[in-house]
Amino acid sequence: MNFVERLTKELEDSGMFPDQAAEVMKRFLAEESHTTMGQRVYEPTDNYPNGVYNVLWVLCKAVALKYIDETCPRAWFRPVFLGPKEFAEWKANALRPKEGSESCVQA
């Protein structure tokens, strides 16, 4: 499996539909953040240390989050693409009762 295939699978495994993952990959490949990889993104990932994939995944997640915010900001899978700090903030807000509603937690 090459980097493009593996990243696409990771996007789909994270909740995106195939057409959404394909669009994110199209945008990702157009980004200049990974140009040093060039055509190597089509080589098997086994030829490289896991760290190379991990860096590409972090960059791809940033592109995915931008795509989500532009096209489907309320997507259920959006939190999957957040960084640790953003996820903690999202979680704190998501679990906070809405103003004017009763809490499910009883004292």
C-alpha cells in the first residue's frame, strides 16, 4: 500500500465517505507542505520509517479539517481530525449542558 492509498483509507476509517476522502486527498496532493516527497507518495509505505507516514497523516488531517469546516462543519467525524488541545476544548463544550436545559447529572 502506498502513502496515498493508506492516507485515503485512514480518512475513510475516520468517518469520511470515499468521495470526501478523494477530495481531501486531491487537496492534500495540491498542497506544498509535502512537496519534498514528490512522487514518493506513490511508493509503498513499507519502504519508509513509520515516522514519515505519521508526519504525512498530521498534514493530511489539517487539510481534512479545513475541508470539513468548509463543506460540512457539523460532520459527526470532525472531532477525529482535531489536535489534542482542540479536542479537549471540543469535549468540554460538548459535554456542557446547554444554557436553559436541565443537567442529567443529579446532585
